[in-house]
Amino acid sequence: MARTKLAVLISGRGSNLQSLIDAATRPDYPAEISLVISNRPKAKGLERAAAANIPQYVIDHKDFQTREDFDAALGDCLRLAKVDYVCLAGFMRMLTTDFVNDWRGRLINIHPSLLPAFKGLAVHERMIDAGVKLAGCTVHFVSPEMDSGPIIGQAAVPVLPGDTADSLAARILEQEHRLYPACVALIAGKKARLSGGVVSFDPDVSFDGALSNPPAGS
Ligand code: GAR
């Protein structure tokens, strides 16, 4: 069966891109990455795409007068590549409502918090300052509002005594690298779908038990 075609949009390091690249090397993975687009010419992730022989494009937001113009260029590039889904992987630009509506149901994002809590930037600092005991990451379909939209999957990790923003970010990132390829596989493999504003799963998709911090019963 033909594999689902993905575009991955990045702005920087590209470690989530790498997790998708690695997953897509498996012959049974239901999706392949057709192209990588960065809005920053120096994004490290472009090197990862090059190393994997994936076509890379830079669409530098600084070359455009307006967000609308930038998004139009992005849309043209994606349409030419005929991709099925667009995965945002550390793509740090707000997309216009028109763009998001054009790609509604085909635009997926990963965010390093258990949404709808802690949208936006500096999430790890804010979680530590708020004293939350569970943190995590979310993969979701994108709605026009920042870091919003129907949730495909979430992974939770404990916040440990003495954690810094960096140590917490590293613990969450490890889960991001597992969760993003898993969620994309469910969507691309048609085992999960968006209907009526929520994501539902085939009955044979299995789920793990609860994570409690401190452990329940202690
Ligand atoms: C990741 O932690 C991702 O969840 C976050 O940016 C980082 C990118 O890292 N995305 C957001 O905060 C989106 N609101 P990466 O470039 O190594 O994948």
C-alpha cells in the first residue's frame, strides 16, 4: 500500500523531525517524509533532513512582508509536493487562520505540555514555577488558536524534586520522540481519526495504565 506523504515543518534543532525520520525507515511504518521546510535558514534540522536524503526547503519568514504572504508561499510548496499531512515539529511561527483552515484535519503539532495547560513559550519554567507534579507532551490536530486543537495523544512524565527547566525539558523530550511517531502512525495507518472535533481510535489500539506522582498508595 502507498505510504502516507508527510511534510515536516521545523524552525530549529529538529530532534522531533529526527524521531519521524527514524520511524519512517521502518518498512512497516505507514508514512514517509516527502519534504522538510524550515522558516530559518540555519535550522539544525535541515542537516538531519539532508543526511536522510529528504528534500529540504527554506522559506525564510524574513523574506515576506506579511504572515499571509509567508503562509501563501508555504501552501504553494506543500501543494506542489502533494503531501497528505503536515507535521509541525518545533515550528515556531503562528500560522494564519486561513492557512490552518485550508489544512484543517491534515495539520498536526507537538507541544511540550499536557494541553490545554501551558500553551505558548517557556512552558518548562512555567510548569516548575506552578509546582505541577505531572508534565508531559501532546500531539494534536491544529486549530487556529495557538497550541490548540483535537488531541491525538499525550504522554505524561513526573516533575521531580530539584528539577530545572532543562532537566524537565529533557525528560519530556524523550517522550516527545516516542509519542510523535506513534501518533502519526495511528493517523497515517487509519487507526485513529478526527470526527466531530475529537479523535477516536480503532478498538484494537491499546493504552497504558495511569501515571501518578507521587505514586498512588504511597
Ligand atoms: C519541542 O520540545 C516541541 O515540542 C516544541 O519545540 C521543541 C522543538 O524541538 N514545540 C513547541 O513548543 C510548539 N509550541 P526540536 O526542534 O528538537 O524538535
